[in-house]
Amino acid sequence: MFLPERLEAGQTNVEPVQPIDEAAWIWAPDEPDWALDAADDWAADLKDVPTVFRRFRCDFSSDGTPFELDVSADERFVLLLDGEVVARGPHRGAVDRWHYATYEVGGLSAGPHRMEAVVWRLGIHAPIAQLSWRGGFVLKASGAHDAKLTTGKAPWRTVRLVNTRMTDRGTSATFGAGSQCEVTGTSFLDESPDTGWQAAAVVRRPLVANPYGGRVKGWRLFPSACPDQVNVRGTPGRVVNVSCDLKRSWTVPPQTEVDLWWDLGNYYCAYPELRVSGGKGAVVTWGWSESLTDEKGRKGNRDEWKGKGFSRVLADTFRCDGRAGALFTSPWWRCGRWCRLTVRTAD
């Protein structure tokens, strides 16, 4: 849903001006406030901010009536309803103009359901253009679902996720495209620990009118005027070079490495997604490049691959632990014309 765009700050953070102001921002009770004493609403120096992935969960019962929800987070979130991804966000903004999105939830059957959000702060590993104040998640539901889902009212729980860690920035930090990641077992979207859950803590209370006109520090929320990014799966292009006999499918023998070059056929910006089962001890790397280069480092025609190779690659790593249906993805989108997948099996 698209709410009317607000172009001026007006009374934002002075008094409630929108339904989401009635919700609290929540986070873990035992993690420090990395906003420190940022009196000017800007983030602390990100070189001091660690990378944190958290899962938030709220079980609720619905009467089946449609409802609206407003949602945002710092820095990024994926919202899931009954295990299905329904939204990603928020759209990028400054702390004093932080965006939230509004959705209408319809067709929900009467009975028990589960709303979840995976929220992460990449901190020092975030792209240079990513701003932040502190870790936080906020959701406001309407009508009968308000008390059941609104943060600060509903019984949200949270747990820290540990399967994904950020590594170095790869070939260059100049463009600030975000760091590479290493996933063990399954990614943050599927990781759901059995233990370690805590009641989420309020890190900023719902807004109340300040009779003296003072603004509450931190996020000043504005409805986003942008549509969500396209969220469709695709397998474009073709495999052009592989270090084994390529058929429709094949088995990589134990203690073997396979190198696969994938020409996407066009320049893409996308989240990589790979589902695997078994293969305990195997390591998969998925790299992205704008173009292949010849022995002199020249790109030339992007369509050509013979006599060329990968010279500059941003690559993420997936370490398989043998589980069924494991998911590999990255917390930030990747881009390029060419992908290189390397699979190295264990026993």
C-alpha cells in the first residue's frame, strides 16, 4: 500500500503523526546500544559496530479479517508470515528520514499463525551508503491484530543467528558494495535455533507528545514512496565452461573440485539462492564479475569467454553440514554478467 508522501518533517518525533508512532522499537535485551550518545541523530562510527543477525518471532491467532501493518528496521529486514517471505526492506534513507512500508494482509485463515522478521546490521561490512542509528525492529498492526502483533505490545521473542558471518571486502572497498559472506549449514533466512530465545526489549518507546517541542532522538519515520524491489526467481543464461562432463545433472565425486562458469546473458542485480541436501564437508563458492578478462586484463567483448578468465571476483562461501534442504544466500544483493561456482566435495 502507498500512503501519502510526507515531504516535510513537521512534528515527526515531536508527537505521534502516524500509526507506526504508536509502536515501540525492539531489539535484544543483552546487546549494547551502538548509537552511543549520538545526540545529532547520526550513527556511531560504523568501524565500531559489529555485524549482528537476529530473528524475531511472534505467534498469534487470527480471526481471518484483513489488516494493515507498517514495518521497518535498522539496517535491513526480511518479513516472513508462516515461513514465507512477504517483504524486504526498508528502502534506504537517512536516520532523520527513515522509511517504513505498509502492507495489507488478506486471505489469512482463522487460527494460529507465526510472524517473523530476520533483521541484520552489517556495521563495518555494510556498503558505504548504508546509514544506521542502532539495531532495531518496529511493526504496527491495525484493528484486532494490534495487540497481537504490534511491537511493544505483543510478545515478540528474539534470538541471535550465528551461521552467517561477514568476511573481507574482496578486491576493493572503493565502491563500498558490501563485504563477502560465509554461510555454514544454512543461511539467516532459514536458521532458527531451538534454544537461546529471549523476550525482545524495547529500545525506543512509542512516541508521546512533547509539550515543549523537543524531538525524540533516532529514527524519524516517513512512509516510503517507492515500490518494493522485484522479488522473482530466475535462472538466466547458460553454463559455458565446466571442469567435468556437463549434462542436465551430474554427481561430483568425493574429494573432487568442479569449476562452473555461468554466463547470465545480461547484467543482473540479484540475491544468489542455492538449495542443497547432504554433502557434509563440501564447500561451495559463488562469485560475481562484470566481465571476464584476457591475459592482459582486458575485458573486450562481454560475450566472449574462450581465452579469458575471472580476475576480479566478489565471492561468497557456503560450507555444507549435511542437512537436507539447506539454503545459501547473501544479506546484500550481488551484481554482474558472469558467475563462477566452485564445488569442492569432502568424503
